[in-house]
Amino acid sequence: MDGGRTRERLCARALRGYTMGEYLGKNMSSIEVEERYRFAERWTATFFGGVACLYGANRSCSESADRFPSVGMGVQYILKPVQGFVANLEFAAGKDGNHALLFKMGYSW
């Protein structure tokens, strides 16, 4: 529990490279940037990075323990060019040994 909230009502840090729900706080803010570079007709490389911060109820963005950086890269294959349907394979790394190999269909945004 954090500040009287149950685990289900806490905010989770939401960046690639971390397990959802592993780090919780009363509030969360994040920013992430992504660059895509098409190197063949159906292939694209992606590079991304960001940081999230948990704050409130004894947490603060000024504390490094409450900041969560993330960086990564991957490739996309365009399955259906007209519809913009893609398959993504990405590797992301965060602090304290957190990392992930992600496969997803479509864009996050």
C-alpha cells in the first residue's frame, strides 16, 4: 500500500524494458522519443529512449531511485504497406538489470 491506496489503484511506470507493475507510486509521469529509419522497402530500424518518474507519498522525481530510464532499438517489418500493418521486434534496457525482448504487432501510437 502507498498513501492509503490499494495496489490496483497505484500508478505503474510505463516504459519498455520494465515489467508492468513492478515499480509503483501514487503518481507517474513519463516521456519517450522514438526515431524510425527505413533501410529497405519493408524494413525499418527503430531507436528509442525515455524516462519515467514515480512521485507522491514519499516518492520524488529528485531522487534517482524514483527515476526510471529506458533505451532500446529494434526492427519493424511492414506486413501490409497499404494498411500500415507492421510487426516489431525490439530490445529495451532499463536500470538495475531490467531489460526486455518485445514482439508486438502495430504501433504503440
